[in-house]
Amino acid sequence: MLAVRGLTKQFGATLAVAGVDLDVAAGESVGLVGPNGAGKTTLFNCVFGQVRPDAGTVELDGHDIGRLPTWRRARLGIGRTYQRLEVFPELAVRDHLVVALRVHHRGARLWRDLLGLGAPTREELAEVDSVLDAVGLSDRADVPVAALGLGACRLVELARAVVTKPRLLLADEPSSGLDEHETGELARLLRSLQLARGMGMLLVEHDLAMVEAVVDRVVVMDLGRVVASGSFHEVMGARAVRRAYLGAP
Amino acid sequence: MEQLLGFAVPGVPYGCAYAVFAVGLVLTYQTTGVFNVGYGAQAYVSAFVFAWLVEDHAWPVWAAFVCAVVIVGPGLGLALDRFLFRRIPSSNTTAKIVTGLSLLVGIPALLPVVFGNQNLVGAPSIVFNPDTVYFHLGADVPVNGIYLSAVLLTVVMLVVLVLLLRTTRLGLEMRAAVESPRLLELEGVNARRVTATAWAVCGLMAGLAGVLLAPTEVTVQAQDYVTLMVAAIAAAAIAALRSMPVAAVVAVLIGVVSLTAQGYLPTSSFWYSAALPAFPFLVLVGALLFVPGLRHLDEAKDPLSSVDPPPPPPAARARRREVDRLVRTGFFVLLFAFVASMLTWMPPTWETVMNQGMAYSVVFLSVTLLTGTAGQLSLAQATLAGIAAFTAGQLAHHLGLDFLLGGALGAVAASLVAGLLAIASLRLRGLGLALMTLAAALLFDVAIFPAQAVSGGTGGITLKPGWLPLNLFAPNGHAYFLVVLLVLVLCTGGVALVQRGTVGRFLTAMRGSELGAAGVGVNLPWQRVLAFTLSGALAGMGGALLAIQQTVIAPGEFNYQLSLAFVVIVVTTGVGTVEGAIQAGIGLVVVQQLMQYAPQRLQGLTFVLFALGALAYAAHPEGIVELEKRRWTERAERVLTRRRRAPATPAVTGRP
Ligand SMILES: Nc1ncnc2c1ncn2[C@@H]1O[C@H](COP(=O)(O)OP(=O)(O)O)[C@@H](O)[C@H]1O
Ligand SMILES: [Mg+2]
């Protein structure tokens, strides 16, 4: 479904992403691991159009999406969470999901707002509430996100990303800043959401236990390149990976 | 050649004045992370104190210099850091710009009130005597002390600062404190102290610039400071806020090119009257559109900030239902009483005041929508109001069109201009966008509004009774009141509906996080253009109403200063809600009217009051009126809760 070919991005003297090829099949969960600065977030940014790559192509279902702006890519069915939170602090939790759903709704028109018809429909609210239920945020649905802690904010981002039923979810270090228990919960939640919705998923994660629990296949990056790929256990045994992580020769 | 020199050389002191400030802007940005347009105000304070001590108190020049430059300058810088900028989260661009602007607007207006009127032209010169001609360039281009002081100051300041930043440990630490205070702390350096030092250094430089430039007559009047700052901003922008030498060279060129062109162009031509004064603004527009670094000016760079939770909530929104009902009933009672009073016993003076306040409120709703909801800072709202007023005036003048209808068409024109402005600046955000709108406002001020075809020249357009169907002008005819009331109610309702509807959610999302909003599929460019267009229409409607009220539409009426004041006033009272706009409008005119009864000396203080109020914005982004309202409702809630002995239920669960 997602096909990345020869993706390259350079920042000044740093080659953040150096000719990466990557595929994610429909409904497949792929882990993307690698040390800090390996270029994982930059890869996400390029795939999602938030950074313009210097070279390479990004295709979704065979269509080149490499020149589309981010919002068009999102409407084509890519959802994303961020390593640095990108929530809307003054909106309530529920409104985050409403915004995401309304984007796809033809009723999102100024004149409808002016006639007082801008409220979300009953189906939309039901959809929103079922997702909030799934991530366990129902009790805080009306709280402005600014009043929530980091863990809840990560859940809000996740809920906001999946409520539109994307075909591909890009999750960037969803567990960073969470404790061990929260991370375990999040891993279970991610896997069940991914399976239930049949989403393709690309997960960047440092917590290897979580990666093992959530993904079908692992890709390892170091210094902007893919250095290994395969099943979790194959990859963790590979020398290149040990070198990237541990500095072993 | 001789002639060229004769025209170009007088441009040098201007260029140097721009350069000193441009370098100061780059310095402040590099060492504190703040694009401080209040830098001009800081310089003005030192210049003012210096002249005041020497002239009114007969201090020796050296003592006044030490006091104004070495004590007041850094002291003011430290105070700005301690009480203002330190409190603003680095990501809150609007707060940073508004704070800088209110310093720029407020301080020069405040000082003459505090110290009595002061003529800085007579300020003594420190280094060279301004009137002595030291030598001639070529055959007969005299070079006097003004030129020498300006050049010497610029060169010395540039060299010292470049050395400071590039070669000293302090310079390195200051830049690091901007990049990532936390990384610096990991190195065992107190980042706060480094930032405070940076502010003191910037204050010292601003003070030096102010005192040394004061006698050169280039920079003395308070109102000159903004134009000066714009030229400086243009130069700093071309240097992408990075290189001080580039900024200095560009600034000098702006001064020299302006004055050379002024010498050659025939004084009666369009180029002389319109294009020339607009030159620095055009340079700024060009820089904003074409210098790549400026698009990402205020993106947070700190690699360690990813673990930050979002800032704490500004205010719990949920109110108890009883309080809500009480507030709503109270509102309608008040509204009814107000309308009844306006139609019966209100004295004409106060009816006029209230009418004006309501017309302002319509304009202010444009700020509510654009800044409060969409998070876009525009410094051209008064310009948009003016566009509608002049359009209506010209339509009435040439076609005999009814002024109300013309006003509506004018609002359409204003919304188109706003939309075009938004489209032109789609790549800019935050600071860049604010500067772009400021440049647009200044362009209209100097090049478009004064044109004969727009405003009928300096006299402006005087409204004729035949242009309006009703006898709207009569102070107690009430017709004007009813028209303004109707427009205000419709606009208030419209903005409130938009805020509550889908578009409002999209705009609030965009304000919260552009990445996040685009990431769920919100078409940001379109939302931005939409917000600007709507806000242009609101500003235009308000502008047309203000024009009816003032009966003369003068070219200087809708200037950039008014735009700055608008933003500052609305932000002070409360930019998040439609009530905020109405409170701001009424508050402004009531304060203005009350000032009429105050001693002569205090009359310039209206804008100062609001400007200083805006400084509270740093601590309370919801605005002071909103803050007080929240405090009062909380008090009311407590009383109600106690009476009913019900267990208190906190509206919002705090962070664990
Ligand atoms: N906007 C940027 N400007 C300059 N350098 C960047 C930028 N974004 C990332 N980098 C650099 O690119 C490299 C890869 O970063 P990143 O993609 O964030 O890595 P990861 O997510 O794997 O930790 C790092 O060296 C980082 O410093
Ligand atoms: Mg990363």
C-alpha cells in the first residue's frame, strides 16, 4: 500500500534520510526502530508531506502522493501521531475527533455554521464516542486538552488519528514520556485498534517490548539508512543492529 | 558624480540610524529568541532620560550619559525580561509580538506625560558637534558631526557585537540559551542568568543607540520611531535575522537609496509622493516573500522540548448551570436597559460616545475572529476599515450611491483585499505574517490613502446628507443608533455561530497546532484565507459605520497606529470571546470620554492604558476583563455552592 523509494533528505551537513526504501502492505504493522537521530521522524515527515524530501518517491496504493500537501495526504487515508505533541490545547477532547471527522464531511460549510447547522451529526458523535471509549477517554471527553497530562494527550492524538479510519497510521514514539504500565496498556490498545480496523501501521518506538508486542515486521534505521529488516527476533540478532544500538563491532 | 554624492551622503545618517536598530533587532533575536519591536521604545527611553537630565536638571553630560545608558538601558532590559518576556512561552508568537508592540506604542506616549513635554532636539551631542563641518567630500559635500557620529556609532557597535557573539564564551552561551535552555543547563550553566544578561546587553545597546542618535534629529520624535523600526525590520529581515553586518549594510542602503532617489525624482511625480515613502515597506514585503529563512522564524528548535506537556489550561471553561443562567439573564436585562436608555434619556454626548463604541466593537469583532479564534495576527485591521470607508465615500461621491449600501460594498472590497493579503502571505506564519500585514498597512498609509482618487486629498471626504436616506446624522435622531445596533447584533451573532460551528473548530485547531490540523486533513491555506476574508468584511462594516459617525473620512484616520491600538485593546480586554470585542469597543470610547474631564496632560493616556494592559496579556492570555469575569463567576459559584451545601465538583480535573 505504502511504497517509499530512494527517499533522501539533507539538513545542512546532516544527511537525515539517505535513500530509504520502505513498504507497508495493507493491514500490516511495521516497526521502525533505530537510535536517536537515525532519521525516523524525518522519514515520517517526508511521507506525510511535512518536510519536502530532496529526492525519492512516496506512493500510496500506486498513486504518487509525493507532491501533495499534508492535508490532502491526510484525506487520502493517512493518520499520524507526533513525537512532540501536536494537540489543540483549547479544544475539548471530543472536539479533536470532531474536527478530524468533519474534514471529510460535506456539511463543513461557512453558511451552515451561520445558520446554526454547524453542530456534529448524531452519527458523527456516535463514531467519536466509540473511539473515545476504545481508548478510555470517555470520562474526559469534554475537558480541554490543555488540562490533561502527557499520557492522555498521546491517547487524544491516537484517537484523533484513527477516528477517520485511515488506511495507514504513522505512530511516532507513542510511548515516550509514559511509564511502564501506561506503555503496556498503549501497546495492547494499538495492536487491537490496528487489527480491528485493518489499518496498515508504521510504528516508531524505542521500547522494544512494545515493538515486539505490536508489529509483524521490523525495519531498523541508522544514520538515515535502513540497516536491517525482518521479523523482530531475526532483526534483533543481526550484527548491524547490535552495532547501531550498542556500538558493538 | 558630485550631484550623486550630494544626494547620497545625507542618506548616510538615516541609513546608520536604521542600521543601529536593525543590528539591535538581530542581536535581540539571536541572544534572547525574541523579535523585540519594542527595541525602538527602549532606545527612546534612554534618549529621553538623557535629555531630561541634561536640560531640565542641568546634570553634567557624562553623568546623564552614565545614568541613561549604563543604568537605565540595561535596567529596562532586565525588567522586560523579568516581568514580561520570561513569562511568555517561547511558542506563543502572538503574545511576544503584542508585548513588543505595546511597548512600542505605549512607552513613547507615556514618557511625555510622566516627565512633561520634552524637546529632544536640543539634546547634547556626546562625540562630535552636530553643527561643525569637519571636512568636505569631493568638492563641496559637507560632512558634519551628525554624519560622523552616526557612522562611528554604527561601525563601533557592529564590530563590538560581532566580536561579542562570535568569539566570547558569553556570546556562545547566549545563543545556546535560545537554541535550547535545557541543553545549556545540562552543561551546568544557569540559562536564566544567561538570558537576563542578554537582555541587559541588548538594553545597553538600545540605550546607547538612543542617546547617540538623539541629537542627529533623525530619531527624536516618538512617532518617528515606528517608521524607523520598519526600515530596521526590513533590513533585519533581509539578513534573515541572522547576520548583523548584512543587516547593517542593507539598512544603510535603504537610507542612501531613499535619499538619492528623493534628490533625483521630480517632486510632483507619483514616485516622489507615493513610492518613495513606501520604499522601506516594499523592501520588507520583498524580504518576507523571498528570503527563505523568514518563513520558519518562530518554530521551536529545542530538541528537548518534545517531552513537554502542553501548557496548563488558561481557564476552566465549564460554568455551573445556575451561574450561566444568572449571567445570561443579567445580560439581557442590561441590553434592554441600554437600548431603552439610548432611546430615551441618554444625553446626546453619551449617545454619540456609545454609538462610536458600538461601531468600534464591529471592527474589534474582526480581531476576535482572526486573532482570537484563528490565531492569526493582523496589524492591518484599521486599514481594512479604511478601505471600506473610502470605497463607500467614492461610490457616494461619483455615483450618488446610498452610503449604507456603499458601506456594504466597501466591506466586500475590504474582505477581498484581506483575502488577497492572506493569499500573498500564505507561506508566512506568526511573526512573518504580522510583519507582512504591518507593511501592507504602512503601504496604504503612505501610498494609497493619501491619493486624490481614494481620499480626495488631505481634506478627506466629507459626508453629505444626501448620501443617506434617513436623518442619521442628527445626534439624537436615534436612526444611527438603530443601524449600528442592528449591524453589531448580526455580526456578534455571526461570529459566535462561526466560533461554535465547524469552521470555528477548524480555526481553533489551526491556532492550537498547524501541524496537527493539517495532519487530520484541515485545508489550512483555505481556512486562513477564509478567516482573513471574514475578518476583512467585519472590519469593513465597522469602518463604514465609523465613517458615518465621524462625517469626515480623512486619509490619516485609518492608519497603522490605529491598527496596532486595535489589536492591543482587544487583546487586553479579551480576544477569545465576542463579548470581549464589545467590552473593548465600549471601554475604549468610555475611557476616551472620561479622559476629556482629566487634566490636559493626561489626555494622551488612553492608548497607554490599553497598551500597558496588554502587558498583562503575557500572564493572562484570555485578557484582563475575561480574567476578572472568571474570578467573579468563580466567587458567585462558591457562594451558590455554599448555600446549597452541595459537594463542590471541580469543572476540570487537574493534571496528576
Ligand atoms: N528541521 C531540522 N533541521 C535540521 N536538522 C534536522 C531537522 N530535523 C531533523 N534534523 C536532523 O536530522 C537527523 C535525524 O533526526 P530525526 O529524524 O528526528 O531522528 P529520529 O526521529 O530517528 O530520532 C538528526 O541529526 C537531526 O538533528
Ligand atoms: Mg524522532
